[in-house]
Amino acid sequence: MNRTLCVFLIICFLLSVTPCRLPAPIVEEERPTPSPAVEEQPAKRPSKAKRKSSEALEQIKPTEPPKPKERFAGTWTGKISQGLWGNVQFTFTLSAGGTEVTERSSFGTYHRSATSDGRTATWNSGVLNEIIWTFTPNSDGNTAQVTANSPLGVNGSSTFQRGGAPATAKTGNEIPTAKPDPNRPGFVYNPFDPTATRLLDVRGKPSGAKVKDPSTGKTFIVP
């Protein structure tokens, strides 16, 4: 019994000597509230079609549109019927607006004033201005439809070419042959003036003879 008491006393003594350690206070650390995670989206790449389109736009450099060819301006050449004088070669040189025309043929060179509605140019020629010309360029830009009409029998229509060689007048060595009047034997039309209304009298002159036009002094051949 004494032994048990001694052990008990020793235990009590040790407990009184050993300091009692209290547990450290729990301090809760403040942490920022985490934001909801946002998944990072990869950068979108343009589609192949859009990339090709943008590349094509970069490669195309702006260019000035071609200037349209003037509708009337230029030299036009062709042959057109002039009644008794047959098909005669003419060269017309027109201004840009179709309001001026220079007419060249075996009959001579003449400058005319014309009227134009933007599509067709019109002018008159002849001694009495009785021949009415119309000039309509075609959509191809290289040809034009030309007509010549008069009450004296000139009713021609032809297609003229742009830029043709100018018609040349007859030289002194080229003597024209007059055309006879079928209704009046011995009378011929003046080969130097297709619009003349007065006939030339060659009665008694053999065919092939060279005679002179009394008004101009030029020589022609009797048919």
C-alpha cells in the first residue's frame, strides 16, 4: 500500500511541475474569392476563302479605265453609189462631235457643217445642197453606215471603214469619160460636176474624142 501511495504522489508532483501548453489559436487566413475560371479561347483565323479574297484585293492595283474611242472623230473611207456616176470613193474626216466634215473624192475637196444627235451626223452637199448625207458609226467603232440621197437620182448606201486611205482626185493624166444621157442622144453629163443640171452637147463628136468642158476648161472623153 505504501508503494502505491508513493507512485501516486510522484505522478501528482510531475503534473504540477510540467507547464500546461494550450493549443495555439486558429487564425483563418483571408483569401480573395476566386473568380470563376474562364477558358481562354484561341484566336480565330480567317477562313481560307476570306484570306484568298483579301490577298486578291491586295494584288489588284487600281487602273484607269480605257478611254472610249471617239464615236465620229477620224477618217472614214468607202465607195458609195452616186447615180449615173456609179460607185465613187469618198473619204470623210469628221470632228469629235460630228458637227464638221471634210469630204474628199474625185469631185474635189469640200468642207461641210453637219448636225449630230450623238448617234448620226447629217449634212448636205451638191451645187444646190440637194444631196443629203447621213453618217452613223456602228457599235464596233471601226465601221459606219453611210447614205446619200437626192431627188436627182443619187440614192446610195454603203459601209465605210475607219482609217482608210484618202480618196485622191484625178490627176491631169487621168481623163474621165462622160456618161451619156439615155434620153437625149448627143448630150452627156458633166464628169467634173455630178450635181450639174445642165448637159454638155457633144453632137458630131466621135466616140473616144477628147473635148473640153466649156465651164472649167478640163478635158474629158466622149462616150
